Amino acid sequence: MPTVKNPTRVVLSDEECEAMLKVSGRVGWRFRVALVLAHETGHRISAIRKLRWSDIDFEQRTILWRAEHEKTGYEHRTPVTAEATGALEEAREHNHASGDAPVLPALRDPSTCVSGPRMAAWWKFAERRAGLEPKRGRGWHSLRRKCATDLMGLPLKVLCDLGGWKEA
């Protein structure tokens, strides 16, 4: 019989999210920007950390999610909230690169994106700083589930488009 990797679908609570946001700046600007983008867009951390400045359209307030960075292979563009725009502007203050440079560059090599293991480590560090007991299933994906839960009042097609799900 196959084993289920994570049988519980943990959704980050509003209180947990607020606690993480409060300490995010102490973890670092990259973590804070990623946390806000994950909360506001509902996208996977793997896609968020691979964003390039050329994917961001500040004028139209949209993000292009490239197919090669999406688990589903679904390229799409989504509108961004004022909070997400603010986080991207914060990133631009710290990272003056442009074009195909990463929005969230690696610490040692700014031409590459911050790594997945680094993001996971920052999450655990922020949890501790926020005073949250470690909980199996609480991590970046729990924030994706929170976003989907928060937007449940929207038509399913709209929710799927925003979160990068190919189909309902």
C-alpha cells in the first residue's frame, strides 16, 4: 500500500500568518518578500523564488508565472495586490538589478535565485522567532492553502487562475 507523504492538509491560520509576518523582517528582506508574495498570490515557493524582474510589470500590476517554474507547467499572468506590490518595491530597494536578474537573489551569488533549502531554513527560523510550536505540515505550502481558503468565495475558475492551477 502506498504511503501518504502528508495526510494532513495544514492551513496556516490568520494568527500564525500574522506572527510570521511580524518577525519576517528580522529573518531578512528576501524572506519577508517571499512570505508576502506567497500569502498574496497563493503560488508555490518554488515559483516565487524563481521570479525574475522581467516577470514583474509594475505598471500593469501583474506577475508572469513562467511555465518552467510552475509544477503544472501552466504559464499565466496574475494581478497583484497592493501588499504584493509593496513587497516587490521593498525587494527593488534592496536589489537594484533588472531584466532577467532574480527578484530574490542568492546570498552569495546574486545572479542565481535563493535556494529552496535556504527558504525552508528561514521558515523554521521564523517559526521559532514567532513562538510557534513546530507542526507537521506547516510550511510554505500551508500558506498556499491559506490563500486558497481565504479566496474560497471567488468563482472556482478565478481561484484556479489566480493560484496557478491549470483547471478546476
